[in-house]
Amino acid sequence: MDEIFDRKSKIILGTMLSLIGLLLFSLSQFGYFENQRRDEILNQNYKAKVIEKFEDKSNRNARMIRLSNSRKLFDYWPKNVELKIGDSIIKEKMSTNLLVKRNSRLIYSLNLLEAKDN
């Protein structure tokens, strides 16, 4: 290998490979490769009511909510937003927002692309 590349060529090649690696890492951190997740979120469409709040023993006692459409969601709302039984959870197709309504009034909107677990 020393016969093919001299010291200067090895430094240039190493620098270029490092920059390409840094570029790929940066793109992945900013969500450039998250198209599949984004497409899944955009294609979801449901409207349901909260029917139960519980701790999932099989998932390290994670706080969960069960919806009237049998879907389970993590209860990852901020501390100042407490979901109540009967609240409506709405996810419209081609939207990244999950809306929480109580008595037909919007109380919170969550961007699912920014949420860690959904």
C-alpha cells in the first residue's frame, strides 16, 4: 500500500473520508434519512377517545393511554397537559400533528416528528 500512496495522498484520502463520514452523520442527525418514519406518520389517520390510562408493566411501567380504537399510545404529554378519560385524540392524514381536544376545544397539539416515541 505504501507503494501506491505516498504520505501526502494518504492524508488527503483520510481527510476526504472523514469529511464524508461527518456529512453522513450530520444528515442522519437532522433527519435526512427519516423519510420512512415521516411517511408512516403522514399516512396515519384516526380519531378516538381516551378510554383508559395505565402503566404498562411489560414496558418498564411506561405511562400509556388506551384509545377507543384499541390503539395504545405513550402518555408523553408535558406535565401541564393532563389527559382525562373522554378526551379526543385526533390524527389527520397528511398532518404531523396529534391533536387533543376536550369538549370540542383544542387543549394541546403535539408534532409527532419531534416526539421520541409514538
